Amino acid sequence: MTKTRLRPLLLLSLVALFIVVIFQTILISHSRATHDLQQSVSADLNRYILNLQQELDRYKDLPKLLSSHSELVNLLLLDGSEGVYRANLYLQKVNDTVGASDTYLMDTKGTTLAASNWQKEHTFVGRNFSFRPYFRDAIKGHPGRYFALGTTSNKRGYFFSYPVEYRGNILGVIVVKIDLNDIETDWSDPMTDIVVTDEDGVIFISTRSEWKFRTLKPLPQVDLQRIVSSLRYGDHELTSLPIIERKVQGGSEVVTLLEGDRINNQALDGVETRQYLQQTRAVPDAGFNVSILADLKPVDRRVLSNVLLTGFVYSALVFLVLLVLARRRILQERARFKRQQTLALESSEARVRAIIDNTHAGLITLDDHGIIESFNPTAEKLFGYRTDLIAGEYFSKLISQPDRAVCWQHISHQESDASSDELMVEVACVRADGSQFPVELIIGRMSDSNASRFVVTIHDITERKENEEKLRQARDQLEQRVGERTQDLTRANARLLQEVEEHKHTQNELIQTAKLAVLGQMSAGINHELNQPLTAIRSYADNALSFLKLGKTDPVNSNLQEISGLTERMSKIIAPLKEFSRKTSGQQTMVSLKAVRDGAMSIMYGRLDKANVKIEWPERLDQQFVLGDMLRLEQVVVNLISNALQAMEGGAEKWIEISIARQGERLLIAFRDHGPGIPASELGKVFEPFYTTKKAGQGLGLGLSISHRIIESMGGQLNVSNHPLGGAVFTINLPAADASASVVGLE
């Protein structure tokens, strides 16, 4: 499979892999984010329930404690105003101390005898609460709990009740009412909402004020009537929250709510849907449930963040791979151009590589002062010294004078980077005979417990240096050849530009020749037009001569005036032909189609009349303008009409239809004849030079080819097709020069 076919397949694979990666990222991110949110919501719910239980536990045993107080028991046993006063003061003091909302005492009939709010306008004293469930539970001897909207204060409250007993008899009920508003206001997380519901699902505590006294689910009519009759929530309608969807997800419930302004459960403008993760737990011994609703927008934001990060990483990896591949391709292209020049170098490198692989490097050991301790055999061959003769000499003896400093700095710790344990450098070494040769020298430090030594590794790079010089020479030769080739191409380009100019000149000459050929074809009609005036002029001249001999000057003047009129008529006949035959300026101007029609008809009217051909032009031509060259466009129109005349020779119906249509910023001028048309197999050859369907002697087949080139030079197109009802249609497509968008012409 070729690289061209592999590229679309590779691109498709990358896109498919990207979609799979993004899809998996969405799934995993959503799962993890939802799981984390569930854990966080569960912890928040436990914390809120704990706070709520702690708040309730502060007051749950208070009614039991108050039920044994003597003031309250005596008031129930002994009726008297003095006892009522003392009980009111005691309950007021207790209520202010513990911070409860209200504390009050009722008899066995549910009538309030004493209350902490006895001095307030809406006091409970004298009111009957026997209908409350907390009273009925306590009067039966059980502790009571209940949440309701106060019938007197119209405020929410949670009620604790306990029976007041004396010697086994229930004398009344003591009730403590607390306010839970503080628990609502303490919750400050904007992304989660808390709702507390009773056993019927009615919300009586919520961080969203618009959710209070609404239900999580629609209540049956029987339960709704029971709650309304109990006056538990006053006159609130207890409508359900607009939950449109519920689905279980991993131990939690995902609910979708409609949020916004609503009237009578009818959605108004501004309503939107919002999803929450809901968890619900019952509060032991409290008679209500606590639900937490967490907004799922953080999950969506986390998924979006992970998707963007994954997309960025994936794009970066793909870009890096593409960059590496592009770099590799560039290197391959460069290597291909340099392969011939580097063959000699590769051969030399192969020989050097074989020497290195089969020969040990020269090794020299030095003490910490740079004195030679040992030579290996390879070093002996390189330098021409035996070990016993060179040992004890300074290593600098083997290095040329200019390169000694850098080596000695490393050995004596005086170089700029003294922490380096290894130095690799190319230097010139000196043999025993005094000759120098280039080497690659590596000085490595070798430390032990006694002293510091150096190991010097030496590679003879004489052959590599020679190869580098050859490569430099090859590069210089390549650059010289490229320069020579560039000069050749420059000269060839100049010759090509000269030939193009010559072809343009030849084309203009062909256009002028075609115009003269058209004039030759019209010569017969023009001779016929001029023959009549010439005959009349001869007749008038002979008559004038006769009258002059007779001395009658008046008829002579009349005949001379007629001769003058006839010569003016002949001048008008010849003027369009002179205009048609001259060369054009070649500049683009705004051309009126009316002027083009008048010029063409002045040339062709003689042939049209002789051939008895009817030609129809569209109306309002004086309002239609194109960008082009007047004379060249007129030449094309004359050529198309002339071809139409020849196509209809011998036909019964000789009719040429010309129509104009607007197409955006261009005008389409169509010429349709009623001849036999053009064979479908020949339509593609019509504009080729020397192609013709005319009879021998009627033309060379250059007219349409030249017309096609003329229209293209004016930024237009000349097309040909066959009409469905017969005949050929030639269409000129040119830029319009006005803002009109109308379509005019003949249908």
C-alpha cells in the first residue's frame, strides 16, 4: 500500500482512537467524580444529622425534668390564680435559660394553663391543643415528638411533650417548643441543599426557602386531606417539587428538577432543568428524614476538565509523533540527495570502524603529578616509545606545545569545571621521531585509598580527519554544482518568458487575421449594398450633365444633392467595417451590450437579410454592462452569429435567439440557433484550433478557438451545449459591471 493511501487511513485511525480515548475518559471521569461526590455527600449528611441530633438532644429530656416540678404539679392539683402566676414565671425563666421557643403546661383536656409567653400578645394561655399528636401521645403516658406550624404564632417549631404524673395519675402535659431556624442558616455550602421531611414526605426544614412546605412526591388526596385537617402546616398548599425524573445510581438517587418561576405548577419563562445527587437517611427516634441534594455541575466540570486535559495530552503526543515523523522524513530527503557524495566517506568510516573494533586503544596511566607510569602495546606503536624508556617522564612530553595547557589544567585541577572527573578533547600528539598526529584523548580520574591517578585513553583520528577534509571538499563541489545548475535554470526561464511573449504576439495576429477573414466573408453582401448607390450616382450624374448642357441649373443642383446623400449612405456602410478591422487596445472597460449589438448588426445585417434569418435580441440592453473590450467582444459576437448562419443553411426555420441572464456578479449571454446542433461526441473538440464542421472553403476552424481565448483574456468563459429542443447554444460568461440583479432575455 502506497504512502498516499496510508495517510487517510492513518488520519482516520488517529481520529477513531481520539474518540475512543475521549469516550473512555468521559466514562471513567464521570464514574470517579460521581463516586467522590457520593462520599462527600454522605459525610455532609452524617455531619448534618449529627448536628440536628445534638440540637434535639439538648431539649428532649427537658419536659421530663419539668414534669416533676412542684409548681406545675400543684397548679394541676390545686386550681388558683396565685399558682398560675408562679407557674408562668417559672416557665418563663426556664424558657429563657435553655433558649427554647416556648414552654407551656396543659391539663388533661388540652387547655393551656401556664406558658412562658404569658405576657405576650399571642400567648398560649387559655388555648386548647388537644388536637395535636404530641398531646395525645403524652396524655397516654408516652413522651411525644412532633413538628408543626404554630396555630397561634404561625412559626415552625419542634415539640417535645411529657405527661405530668402524680401518684400514678396523669394530671396534664408539659410541652417544650424549639426553633430549628439556626440549623438552616448554619449550612453554607452553595453546591448542596438540605431538606428535612416528616413521615409524609413534607419538607419542613430546607436551605432553599422556596422548597419549604412542599413534598418530595405528590401526596394522595386522602393523606393531603388528613394533613390539612390536622392544621399541621396551616394553610400551605403542600404541592410537590417539580421532579421530572428519578434514577438510582450507586446507592444514591439522581433527580432532575425544574427550577425557575412557577405558578400553579405551570412553567413560565426562565425555567431550567437541574440535576441533583440525593441521599436520604432517617433520624432515629425523631420521626423525620434528612435528605441532601448535591448539584451535579461539579461532576460535569470535572469531566470537562479531564476531557480537555486528555485532548490536550493526546494532541500533544500526536503532534510530537508527527513532528518526529516529519523530522525523520526531512532527514531521509537530505540523506537521499547527499548519498552519492557521501559514499566515499561511508567507505572510509567503515574502514576506520573496522580498525577500532579490532584494535585496542592506547592506554597510559599517570600519577597525581602527571608522570607516566605505564604504556600499553598500542600506545607504544602510536608514539614509538617503549615503556621502560618513557616511564617517569611527564605526560606533556607526548602533547604538542599548543595543546598542553588544557590537559595539564585537568590534571592539576585548574580548569574552570574542577568537579569534572573526565576530560575528552582532540589534541596533536608527538611521536618519538618528532612527527605529530591527531588523537582523541580522554583523561579519566581513578581514585583509591592511597592516591589519585589518571587513565589516559588515546584514539588515533588521523584517518577521520582526512575523511572530514574529503567531506568538506565534496560539500564545496556540491555547492558549486548547485550554483551552476541554478544559472542554467535562470537562463532557461528567461528563454521561456521570451517565447511566451512571442506566443502572445502571434495570438493577437491570429485574432486580427480572423477579423479580416470575417470581413472577406461579408464582402459579397457589402458589394450588393454598395452597388445600388453607385448605380444611382451614375444615373444622377448623367442626368445632371444633360441638364447642364441644356442650361437647366435647378435640376443639376437637385441631382448633385442626391449624389451627396448617396455618398454619405455609402460612408455609413463602410464605417463599421473599418472599425471592426482595426486592432484593439486590450484594456478592460465597461462595455454596453447595446453598443455591441449595434456594432455587430451593422456588420451582419446584409448577410442576415440575404439569408432571410430572423434574430431576436433581449430588451433593455442599454441597462446591461459587462467588463471587457468593446472591439474584441464585438468580434466574438459577429463570429457566433456567423457560425449560427452557416449552421442553419438549408434549414426550414432560420431563427437566432439571444438571451441574457444574471448569475451573481456575472452576466450570461446565450446564442441559440435552430440548426442540427453539435454531435455529443464532438462537444469537447469545438474550441480546439482547426476544428470545423463547415464545408470545404468556408473556414479554417480557428474562429471559435480564437473567440474562446478572447473571452478568457477578459476574465470570462465561452461554453457550448445542445438545446433540448434542438440547435446549439453558445454561452458567454463575463463579469457584470452594474449592480442590477434582474434577469432579462427570451425564454
